[in-house]
Amino acid sequence: MSILGAMINSPVELKLAYLSHILGPDFQSFKSFIEECNQKLLRNFRFIIKVIDIDRESVLPYLLSSGSSIDLMIITNFNVDRLSNYLHPVDEVINVKSFHNNVLEPISLDGKTYGIPLHVSFPVLIYDKALVHAPPATWKDVFSLGRNFSKKCNPGSPTEYAIAVYSLHGRHSGIVFESIYSSLGGRVNYSPGQRLFNDKSCLEEALKTYITLLNDGLIFPDSPYFEYSSLNQAFDGGLFPMMIQWNIGVFHLLKSSNKALGVAPIPSKSGSEPVCVGYVHAIGVSKNSKKLELALKFLEYAQSSEFCRGFAQIGGFPPLQHINFESTPLLSELRIFSNHFRGCFSGNQANELYEMISLYLDGFLKGNLTIERAVESLSMIKIPKKYI
């Protein structure tokens, strides 16, 4: 008898490990949302989901290798390589063709996909429409427009600074830097053993972009010390009319701010396409789970319009092709995602790699590294070899 048949008269609990620190819906919001979903899951399938707070991806391999009773878990670009030995390849049992193609590659290894994409995090340009009537498409436009909004350049400016760029030390600022570098035409190589950044001139141009913003008084100088929520507060308080921020910031601003918000791709340079490098949050199924049939039922439900629309209401960005985002705040994000998103590196030690980028960027922004030393250090970063 199947698990569904055997348990039809009593609900079964599936444990889902949720990563509380990712730039997506926070743990409490996600937990409350799942509790609402549980009513339907219990009624239709006789099982419920219990959400467990996991603070770091690095904890999951140890839990799974020790035979943990976790059934489902959030996987990302940063842990899929180490978790793949403990996960069921979901594309062998579920049709994943309904997802946008650019979100499957980051959670796939050796031709197998290890989760269904749930949410995508990527940086965007957020601006105040009351002040910025047309978003700058290039960094040259940022410099030109920005001088109108910097007290240093224009004493009559309605704002103190023109722009903020998310650059708090940590992997997320490393990804933002790769987005800026790539939008300036820089090439990357994700092959094991190869150097990540293949263009020193674009590395120098990316760093000089920060220098120009600082020297001209255009950038909020405390950007390296502000988490995304603090940047949102400074933006909402009128300190600057534009910022390069993570897309989850759009959701929180729409909830808390009275400003008319605009969302655009990261500025590029003339002749180059904007690139918004980001990462995927997906739901994977543990090989340890003794409730595989029910876990797969949940993955099917998580692809439904009902689930995705509810998830979007708490800040999620479900990357399914059949979801209609017309007349919703996600429409602008969808256009940017469809045209400009690229998944960041997702192999062995991906987290450490982006932490290293951030370390050199942070040293440069705080005056501890010259531009020559920063370019040389960044150009020496190599993609780690495969995890064994």
C-alpha cells in the first residue's frame, strides 16, 4: 500500500528546512504562509509541512549525513554541490519544463536537477519616480544625472546623495560587484580551475566606477556598512533617489513606503547589455526521507498558481513561466529577470568565492587596497575544483 493510502486517516508531518538568512521571504513570513497552505494539504493529501529554521547552508550536509529526518530543504547555488549526494534528482520524477530555463542550471549538476525553483534573488536599480523620471541606462547616465542629486555638486539638490550601492561585506556584495563588472562588458569563466574574471580592464573600470561615485559625492558613503533593510530605510527617508539593491527590497518598500517606485536593470555601458547576477532558492527532497511520495506531492503543489501567487504576497519571486504577473509589482522584476538574469557560480565553495570577492572590494572601498592591488587580487581568484 502507498504512503498516501496507509496514512489517509491520519496526517503525516513533513519537515522542511528553511534557510533564514537568504535574501527572500523571512522565516516567520514563510512559516506563516506554509501554515495557511497546510489547511489545503491536510484536507486534500492528509499531510502537513513543518518549517524548521536553519541559519546556515553549511549545517545541512552534517544533518543529512547523520541520517536527519528532514524531508525537504531549501537549496541554493551555494550548497547544491555539497548536498547533491543527499538529494533526489527531481527532474527524474517531476516535469520541470514549466520553469524559466535560466533558473534550472544553477541547481543542476551533471545533467540532473536537484530541486524545483522557489524564489530568485538578484540586484536591480530602484529609483524614486517623483525625482528620477527616466532611470539611467548606463553609468555615464548615472554620473550625469547624479550630479543633480548630490549636495556636493548641486547645493540645491533635494537629496544629499544620488545613489547607494549594496556593498556590505559578504557574499551578496560580491555578487553585486560581479553584476557591475559583467554589465560593463566583463567576461567570467565558471570552469573549475580557471580564473573567474577574464578582463582586467573591466575590473579596473568597475572599481573606477565606485571611485567616481565617491569622489563626486554621488554615492552614499556608508553603503559598505548598511544591510539591505537599512538601505531601504535611508532611501525611504530621502537620503538618495536611486540605489542598487536586492529585489526583495522592492517588496518591503512597497509595503512600507509612500514613494512611487521604479525598478530597472543595473546600469551598463554603451554597447553592453545589463547583467543582473543572482541566485536561485529551490526545494530539494532528501534521500533520507521515508515520505518520498508525499514530498513529491508537495513539490507539485508548490508549482501551482495558487501557491505561487500566495508566495508572491510575502515577497517571493516564483520563476514559473505560466504565472501571470500582469498588474502586480512583480511585473517589472519579471522583465528584468527574463532579459538580464544570470545565475552566479554554483559549484564547490561558491560561498567562499563570493566572500573573497567581497573581501577585496571591501578593502578597496575602505582605502586598505590600492586600485592596482585590488585589480590584481580580484584577477587571481580561481573557480574551485569540484567537491569530492
